[in-house]
Amino acid sequence: MSPTFPDDGAAVRLLGASLERGGREVLRDLDLDVPRGRITAVMGPSGTGKTSLLGLLSGELAPSRGRVLVEGQDLAALDRGGLFALRRRMGMLFQEGALFTDMSVFDNVAFPLREHTRLPEELVRVIVLLKLEAVGLRGAADLYPSELSGGMARRAALARAVVMDPALVLYDEPLTGLDPISMGVILRLIRDLNRTLGLTSVVVSHDVQEMLTVADCFYLLADGRLIAQGDRASIRAQAASSPWVRQFLEGEADGPVPFHYPARPLWDDLFAGEAA
């Protein structure tokens, strides 16, 4: 189960990809490359389409326009079997971890192996314990999710995400709700696992300063559009010329990202009954 990607440098490529949900276009005309073997951060304000982007990359969602290529394969051209085969080479760390509450930590991490392989249980045990050791939780193998702290639960979920030795790992807001120490542990694990396992990682997050310490390249989304991209130095430099980038990186309350969700004038709502 060794990671393999095309040699063109891009593990994932979006070509003019757009996505409509509920009659609203949440992503618009995205051109985006995820470099092989690197950590790519996708950042932006809440509600700007970051999690929907992960849905496109995993094949859970289909673009309304454009193409999504993973390992050189157009996801729209794959049948159900082909998509499932490709997904087995992906790992996913969901928001809040999404552990099975009625399973132990060991069984949570073992679940993908038992579901997708025919490995003997003795080998499953060895693999699971090695992954738990990598995230510092071998001693918690027999605990249940309700017995874990938030940071421990996130680490257990990370062990499950990499237990199949995937080529690509998708992280959906991996730092949400964590204390500073747990946040630092997760960031270190993302960096170290990416390097030691030869992974390609896509991390969706709105934690700016934390992502600047761990990611190699950055894409910044706002209102479903790509407004900035580049390495760490380039993104910082763009804040000087782009009010969008500056507002997000510096956490400014006022700027291009509006405070109010679009609505008709307040006067019209207040007196709608009288007008009728």
C-alpha cells in the first residue's frame, strides 16, 4: 500500500471546477493544483466553500462545471467501483474526529482495514498498534471515545485516517475546538506523518497562524472564489495589496467579507405585513 502519484508534480488538480448546492453556486471556476508530497492549506472565512471543496476531491460531490483530477483520473469518468478503489487510497480526518462511539479506539482505527482488506487479525493488530504508537495513543487502545479528551480523540481519528497507508489525506478543520497544546500536537503530527509516510495532504482550516507554520503552499477562498495562492512568503506579501487577503490574515472585522448575510432592506422586512 505505497503512495504513488503521477510524476507531473500535481497529485490533485481542479480545472475550472464549480459547484452548485441548493440552487446556489458555492464554488466558482477554481483552478487549483495540489503538489505531490506537500502539505497544502485551503483557508478562508466560514461558509466560503472549503468543506465543499473536500467533497469534490473525495468524489462525494460532483462539479457542476469543470474537472477534478486525482492521481490523473477524472473523478466524473469513474464508475462506482473505480471511485471506491480510488477512495481506498485516500484518508480523511473529519471535523471533530467522527469516531464510532460504540467502538474502542483500537476498533475505530482497525475499522478501515477490516472493511477493505482481508488481512489476518494478527496483522491488523500489528498495524493498528503501530499507528496508535505514531500518534502517542497505544496505551489508550482499549478506551472508548467518551473516555478521551478532545485532543486524544482527534489523534485517534488521525491514526484511523492513515491506517491504510493512503497516498492522499484530507483534513477538515483538524484544529477546531482544541486547546493550544493539543493544537500543537496535531500540527506536529500532520507535518511528521506527511514527511515520514510520504503523504500528500490537503488541510482545510481557518486557523491562519497555525497553518502558516506547517503548510508548504496556500490557497485562500472567499465567496467561493480563489482570491490568493502561493507559498508562505507570497501569501504574506499579498496582504499588502489585497484587502481580501489582509482582512483574513489579520482578522479584521471590517473589509470585503461582509458582516451581514445578503438580505433585502430591513425596512421592507419590518413593514412587509403592512404593505400586504
